[in-house]
Amino acid sequence: MSNSVLQQTWAHSNVGKRLVLLSENGCGRATAYGDCNKIITVQDKTHVAWLDTITEGFRVRSRTLDRKTNQWSPTYTVGEAYDNHGGPALTVDSLGYLHIVYYPHHHPFRYRRSVRPNDVSEWGNEIELGERCTYPTMVCGADDTLYLTGRENRGSEPWYVNLYTKPPNAPWGEPITIFRDDEGGYVRYQGALVWGRDHRTLHITLLIFDENRSYTVGYLRSPDSGRTWERADGTPVSLPATRETVTLIDTKHRALRFGSIAVDNESTPHILYSTCPSFAIPSQGWVAWPDGAGRWCRRSLSDELPKEWEGWSLAMDGALHIAPDGRIFIVMALMKPETVSEGNWAHNSAEIIGLQAPDINGKFSVELLSKPNMTIPHWLPTLERPTGHNRVDVPSMMYTDGVAGEGCHDILSNAVYWVDMKP
């Protein structure tokens, strides 16, 4: 597929009318990572958060769309971040207060609550928690308890995935270690967290990687809001879990990258990920879900691409949402086939596509969500998802338009875009 075909696809769509420029100061990972939520709709307002850079450093920003007037608010600054790994994770409680965690990359998390319900223009005092933390994911319980996971290391200890909780009107407690690697050393854990439909069962996925082994994706669930954990087949797991005790969703492929996790009306988790088998084969997109006995079913998203896009790569970051009526919404990056041999991180050919289906067995429609431009990457899509007290029917999404930079501290001027996925 040539750039002209992409341009024709864009010209015949109405996505341009649903595309909003939020910022021209985005950092190299302005909308990363797809597993932590950055968009919350409450009543008639949609709140978004991302990571900018200015001369003085990194800043977490927020804006609000008033859906009654279709007007966007000014840009508000939530707080500073350490580097381009310090982007925000958002959730909302039953009273409409927004909660946000940001800043770290091997530093304490920083947490704030909005001063007023359904309003991101002003935030309460900044609270630090944890020690050497990265990759926050946060959800809110039925009783308004906050649940926060992240990778953490405390000095010379191994790296963990820790779970912090904060009951309403109480401070953050000491963490529970959910996962640790069995071989120590530097590891890159990254977890996605979601509630089951009962608002009691927590589902978590773990991207597991160290310097000697390639990426794998593990899964655990807790039927009692984080107190005990089990595998997909219901087998109890002692904490901390390891790669030997979690359920691995795909043992056939190597070099897995995962997006987010969503739960359907039967409380079945669905996990989005991509695989890159070798430099000779394009990366492929997949959705996996357990069959009830702990075995995983898989569906290829690459097979859903239109004929003119056949052979192109689907890769992470990406995100997944299942609506209350069963519809499935997915966003992923689409790239030229040959990019797999060049490294697909922020490749110039990257564009954002959206996939929708009536259910996991239905036919997916595919839509180009970024205005094509083969000289600059459109990547790091993040999708609106429920985190406890926000209902999501048709989600919206954001992505980064611009380069990754040379390092974690680069001051860049990338564009940040918001797109409504409702035609």
C-alpha cells in the first residue's frame, strides 16, 4: 500500500472532522502507555491528560471537552514529571472526583485529586508514594478505594509489580507485591489493570522482560478486590507470583508486546497484544481470551486488514475496550512491512487505525484514524476505558504525532491529537 492509497483512504473518511489538536508541545511519549487510562468521560464532560515538554522540563497537562457546547477548555498544568516515562494515569470515583498519578521513572509516584467533581482545572495537594516506581495503572473500587499498580524497586531489592490501595478519606497504605521475577536483575514489568463486571474481580496482565529473555505476557485475577489471586483456571497463586506461576497467554510466539485488557459481560478478560516472530515476518496483532478452563483462544487482527493493507505490520502501543452492549473497539499502529527489520519504534510510516466489531466473533471494520504522513510517526494510541465509575459506550482516543527523541529527557514539540471514534 502506497502513501497515495493512504491519502485516498483518508480523503474518503470523515475522521478529519473528529480530529482535535490538543497540544503542540508533546514529548516523545506524550500519550504512552496504552495500558494506563488517560481519558475519562463523566456526564457531559470528557477529560484528557497527556505529557508535554517545555524549556523547563516535563509537564502533565489536562483539558476538558464540554459535550453540550462542543468546546474545549484551556490547557491546565497538573504537575511536573521526571522524564518522558512520567505520563499520567486517570480514574474517577463515585462522586465524580478525578484522581491522577504521574511523575516517576525510578522515583516516587505523585498523586492528586481534583478540587471539584468533574473538573480538572484545579487539583489538591500533591502526595508522594513509593520509592523507585514506573508505569502506573489506577482504577477505583465500588467503595471508592483506589487501586494503583506499578513497577517498583527499593534500593538493592529485586524489581516488583506492587499494588497500592487508598481507601476514601485515608492515606495510601503500604504495597502488596503481586509479582516478582524469579531471577532478579533489571526487569521491565508493565501491568494493565481492569475490573470485572461485578466491580469486585480485578484482572491484571503483565509484560515480563529481562536482559536475558524476550517479552512474554502473563495474566492473573483477584476475585476479592486484590486480597487473593489466581490463575485463569482458578488455581490459587501465592504472592508474589512469578513467571512460572502466572498464566501465560501465548507460549507459541516470542517477542510479545501487550496493549490493554478489557472484560465482556460474561466477565471474560480479553487481552490485546502483538507478536514479532522474526525480522522476515511482519508483526501481527492478536486478541486472546480464556475458554473457561484456563486455555487461551486467539484471533488474528492482521487477518482483518483490508486487502490493500495485507502484509503490513500491526504493533503496540495499542488499546482495547469492550462496550456494555458487547461491541469491541481497538486501536493499534499500522506500519510498512519492511519496518520490522528497521525497528518499528516510532517509525516514520506508523499510522493509527481503529478496529470495531459487534463482538469477538464478529467481522471487524477498519478505519484510518491519523492523517497520513510518511515523514513523521503517528503512534502511541491511548483509548478511553472504564476504570470503575465511568461508563464508556463509544470511546475516544488520543495519539502522538511526532518523533521519539534520542533519550528520555529530550525537549520536543510533538503534536497531541484527540479523536472521537463515533462516526
